[in-house]
Amino acid sequence: MIENPYTFLPQKSFTTTLTHYLMNERIPCFVVNHLAHVYFIAEIAKKTSFIIKKTQKNTPSLYLLSPQNAISYMGVRWWLSFIHQTSPILSQYVITDILDCYDHAGFAMAALRAGQKYILFDNTSAQFKNLQNRATSINVTIMDIKPNSFNLLDLNFKKNTLSK
């Protein structure tokens, strides 16, 4: 595992809420958009037994979910690059990453072409059935219900710097 360059600035209510969430979820799902979030998950996993290590190759240990409508302002390439960077940090876990495409069918199709395997898409969109048919044909999962997730976007971090 790569050394964590960030320090978490704890808040009592946040840690209490996180503990409660982890106790009630079999497979945790975290909303992330920064490597500091991933390092935080790795630290939590080291210190607790809530996140299960690899047992079976295809059974996820945890889910990483992009922020709502992330496809429109982050893009699929950014998301795939971000997920690629998380691999060495969370290498002992089976990660399932989910890209939130909201109702942007064109962006969702671009994500399918780029290799994204799990997409969250609004089922009230007129393009939902077409997208679902295309995804099924290439063995991609289109989710229409957001999993119960813990939002890490409000975490406070500071970057550790080496002083001379």
C-alpha cells in the first residue's frame, strides 16, 4: 500500500455516523472524488473489521461511487484514471466502481465505450431502455437505484508536507 500523504481532521459527529453506517452495511459504498478519500477508506479498513478482504474473486468488498452527476463535470476519462490510481491503495479489496451518469445518455454511452462496467442512470430518462439494452449486450451493469452510500465529500484533510 502507498503511504497516505493526508491527515484526517476528525469531527466527532462524522466518525460516529461513519461507525454506525459501517455496522449496518454488509458491503459499504463510499462517495469519493479525491485520493484522500481512498486513503481514508484504507485507514478505516486497517483499523476495523467492517470492510471484508478478498474472499472470492468476484465478490465486492466495497463500492466506490462517483458524486451525483459526475459524468457531466468530471468526465469518464477522469473517473477511470482516478479508479486506476486507487488500485494500489486498496489492492487487498475487490472494488466495484460506479459512475453516476444521471440522465446523460450520450455521456453514459461514452462511458460504456471507455470500459466503465457499472453505471448509475436515471430510469425516468427516455433513453434508459436503449442504454440498458446496449449495456446488457456488452455485459455492463446499469443501476437505476443509488446504493445506500456514505458521502466522504465533506471530509476535512490537510496534506502532509515534509519540513526540513
